[in-house]
Amino acid sequence: MIFVTIGTQLPFDRLVLSMDAWAERNPDVRVFAQIGPGAKKPVFMEHVEFVPPSQVAGLMREAELIVSHAGMGSVLTALRYQRPILIMPRKASLGEHRNEHQLATARWLDNRPGVTVCWEESELPSLLDRRQQQSSAPQLSEFASGPLIEKLHDYIHRS
């Protein structure tokens, strides 16, 4: 199963419609999408507007691939569950967000293990067709590393 999530704040019709077009051409692949409040509704993939947080983890664990906006919550959760994630950054220039921070996030994440960046919707079909070649990142801990905690402790307690 491919799990698509666009977050909960703003519509991301460009990603939803691109995924729906791919799902139409690949009816043998289950695609389940959390589509948010967008104006465009998919026809060829299962979808809901909102997935409760209590269910997101289960969907991510079940997914062979996660497709998402470039939101850090989605990326960190995918890495935590060792699932490959394909991100398409929202673009403020297209009215998809308030600023271009998702482009900066995608540039920072590009070429990191477990993360694939889709810069344009025209790239999405070929990236999805090669999804079995995408590897998962090493598991990301939900806790800070010991050395980081020590540095923070030293900084805080410095007089």
C-alpha cells in the first residue's frame, strides 16, 4: 500500500491529482490518501479528508511507501518507522503555502537515506514506478542522542 498524506493545514491539489492519475494507471496498487481540505477529489484512490493521529502511525507502518508534502512531521514519522518517503514540496509561488520553506526543507533532505524528492509532478510517475528501489533510512529514535543531551545540559548549567 502507498500512503499519501498532505498534512492538515492547506490543500495540495497538485499532489492529490498527480497521485490519482498514477493510481488510475496502476489499479493493482492500493493507494490510500489523506487529502485535506482541497477542492479536487480523487477518483481512482481511496481517500479521506482527515486521518486521526491515532491511525496515522498504523497506516505508515503498513505502507510500502509514503508520499507526502515536505512537512517535517511526515518525514520524521516515516523515518521513525523505517519507511521510505517520497516528498513533493509545496510551492508558495503556486499558492500552496505561505512561503517557500518546504523547498528549503526538500533541498536539505535531498539525497538522504530513505528520502526521495519529487521536484515536479511530471517526475512523480517514474519515481513511483521505481518505488521498490527506494530504501528505508536507519531507524530514527524519538529521543535525542546522549551527546546532544550532554551538550544541552552543559550549556544550560553553565554559569
